[in-house]
Amino acid sequence: MTIPQIPVQLPPGTPDDAATRIHFDLAVFDAQGLFGPPDGLRAAAYEFCIPASPETIAEVRAIDPTVQILPGSPGRIGCTADQYLCIGSTHQPGFRSVLVNLAQLEYVTHIELSVAE
């Protein structure tokens, strides 16, 4: 007798898990994803690592349309050779939800502010 195999998709992490993976204070940003004084509002860039695969790139881009994928760069966050550096922007509609959804991905272990060099 053959037992059929059914693919199982694990549920995403909880919002509480996501909050521990986002390593900066979202409260400093306004609804447009900007921070700073009224005469100097600006967006912030954030970075995280994903496994180097077309599937993870597609999944991340579906969540965050601002994301740039930088293969071969470790970034300040320290992506490994088998990971891609991803950089996104807070200046987008629903940026808080975008960050939480990214942080709920099993393979995104932390999200940090990105500092351009």
C-alpha cells in the first residue's frame, strides 16, 4: 500500500516573533515611513539576508516592492556566500506591515537599519 505524500506548508511566524526580528524602532516613523524633524523628513533603508534562490527572491519582492537584491555583498548585516543581501526602504505605503511580513518569513532572522557607505 502506498501512502500519498501531501506537501505541508508551515505557518508563518507570529507578529510577536516578527517584532523580535526587527532591530530598530518603528515608532519614530510617520505614516509615510519618514522620520526626522518636520523640515528634514527622510526615509530609512533597512537590510536583511535571504537564501540565494529564485523562490526566495520572488517571495520577498512580492512583499516589498522597494527591495533591491545584492548578490555577493555581505552588507553590514553579514550575509554569507549562500545568501543575498536585500535592502528596502521605509518610504512606501504600509511599510510597517511590509516589515512585519518580511520578519515573519522563516528565513529572515533579523532586519537592521542600513547605512550607506
